[in-house]
Amino acid sequence: TPTPAAARLPPFATTMSLISGRTAVIASTARTGLAKSFRGKFNDTHGAAMTGHAIQHAIERAGIDPAEVEDVFIGCGIPEGATGMNIARNAALWAGCPVTTSGATINRFCSSGLQAVASAAHTVLAEGSPVAIGGGVDSISLCQPGMVKGVVTEKKLMKTYPGIWMPMINTADIVAERYGVSREDLDQYSLLSQQRTAAAQAAGLYDAEIAPMDTVMNVVDRETKEVSRVEVTVTHDDCNRPDTTYEALAGMTPIMRFKKDGSDLNPNATVTAGNASQLSDGAAAQVVMEEKLAQQKGIEALGIFKGFVVGGCEPDEMGIGPAVAVPRLLSRHGLTVDDIDLWELNEAFAVVALENQRRLGIDPEKMNVNGGSISIGHPFGMTGSRQVGHILLEGKRRGAKNVVVTMCIGGGMGAAGLFEVA
């Protein structure tokens, strides 16, 4: 009698076969509002508090016991200072999870939050974990000023791939110039983003995501420069500028146009403060669990995790990363662009949204339908997680099925995640 196939497999493969057929679902989502960096309400709020708040409310919304959470994955673009010391583990404890809940901090720059959600799903699918959490955070207010000033380069890489250390603004200018995206188009898109966010906020379309948070901010007196401490509650995203006009956007000077002394730096620069994402602070989290367990608990899932991929491109044009990752993702699932009902393509810069939309052939009426990072704000490590929660909630409202979250990544990469709306 032939030996059964399972018996011939090594132990690990046998274990994998025992847990095959599992499905990872997004059971809940929660996030803070997004506050402007440096002068916004989170300008003195520790990353563990913001992230812990999001985790706590995601757990409460799922209706599970914190002790059921086996591992917490948190993406962070600047994992140091107030978001350092393995912020994932610290935030889990802040949220009320027991010491038996572990945590891992993930850094893949602007895709960190999406990567964290995917990692949570992977541990449910491949390792048999019943419940995990994926999320993201960044406190640009507290962490960016303390970053190492000046890049620390490596000789070989600086010679072969200098774009690795290139400021993101420069890479965006390169994409616009290299592929013929006009300043007018960048500003028109940015205006649309502001208008869509304003309309979504007026309709309350972000309310279900946000868990209001009490905190204390620093307020600087403009005349005396004295700093006072003020108790505040963050209830919504405060970065949007509903009164934005095209004329105002068109009148802005590109950031890299001139040197500090006023001399020419890049006469072809097109990226301005108006057509780039806004610096902001915030955190988000999703409870990820095995589908059968969710059903046993009577939890109505928001969506199903279907897949995640990354892809690389030249570092100096990192903005085209989504056009590398998305085709790989869709091909692995037998889908085309037309099969996707909603897209969240991170608005790191307007040129990123426009160039990838053009390359992929995305219907603009299906992409960033309620605005994006240009108007909402972009805490680097949090955005991917925020996008996951938002696209699943918006997908339910619209009766969507297949949805994709995607973004460019510093260093020359793109990431894309596929979800099915439950």
C-alpha cells in the first residue's frame, strides 16, 4: 500500500496541511482622528497612547476578550523616540492586553500599516493564530525632529543606487518630469482630493472609523512663545481645507524650486505643499481573526483578506511602485483592473496617484472616492491601516466586492493588498 502523501511530508509541511483552508477576516477597525503635525492636537501624545487607544477600541468593537489576541503587528515609518522600543508590544499593553499578548513593530515606510495587517492575516492563515491585530502609527510631531540629521550613506550603495537616500519630494519631481505629468494636473487632482474629503466629512462617512481620544496638547503663544498645556479631544481629521481653490494651489511655489539663498535649484520642480500629502499624527488598528471563530462569536466581519504583494522599482522613481505591485497582485488572483470595485491608492503626492492611475487604467470614479493623504493627512506608518478600514466600510456602503489598497514606498517599492468586502 502506498504511503499517504501527508506521511511523506516533512513535519512543517504536515502542520501546514492541517491548518489549510483557513480564512482571515477583518473583524473590526478603529482609529484616531488625524491631527496636523507640530501644531495639531496630538503634538505631545506618545505613540503608545495613540496606538493603544486604536487597539483598545478595535478590540471593543469586535467584542472579544483582549486575552484572545495572540500577537499585535504595528507598522511605523519612524520607529524611534516616542514610537520606538517596539511600539507594537507597548501599545498592546497600553490597550489592556495581558502580558501574554506579544507585539512586533514593522517598518516598510509608507506601506508599514498595510504590511502589518497582512502580517496579522498571515499569522492567522499560516500559523494557526486565532486572533491577531494589524495597525499602524506615526507621531511626526514627536519623532521627526529627533531623527538623525543628515543621511548616513554607504559607499557602494551611494555609487550604485544613490536614489535610496533621495528625499521623497525629489523622487516625486522626477516622476512628474520623466513621465510628463503637468503641474496643472497635479493641482487639479489635489483640489479634487480636498473636495472629496470635505464632502465625505460633511456626510459623516469617516465617523464610524474614528474613536475620539482625550489628550493634552502644547499650545505656543505667537507673541510670547510661552507654551501652555491644553486638554483637548480629537474627534475628527483636521487636515482638510474645504475652502481650497485651484488658484491658491496654482500660486504655490514648488518646494524644491529654489535654494535657501534664492538661487535656482530645480526649475522643473512641480511638487508643492498643496499637491503633496500633509504631515500628521495618528494611529489605526484592525482585529484580524479566523473566519470560523468570528462566525462562532457572532461577529459580522468587515471583509476578507485575500492577498498581499510587493514589487520593486528604481529608487529615484519610487512613486511608480503601485504600477509594479498591482499587476502582480491581480495576476495571482485571476483578476483584472476592471474587477476591482474600489481603490485606495495612497496620495503621497498627486503625481503618484495620477501616474499610477494612468499606468494601471483605473477608473478615477473608483479611486480615493473620499479623498486621501493630500487632504486627510499621512502619518507614514498608519496610512495603510487607515486605508484598509476605510475601504472596507466604504465598500459596504457601495455594495463593492473586490477592493485594493496600494501605495508607493521609499527606496523604490510598491505594495498592494486585496480584500473582499463581506
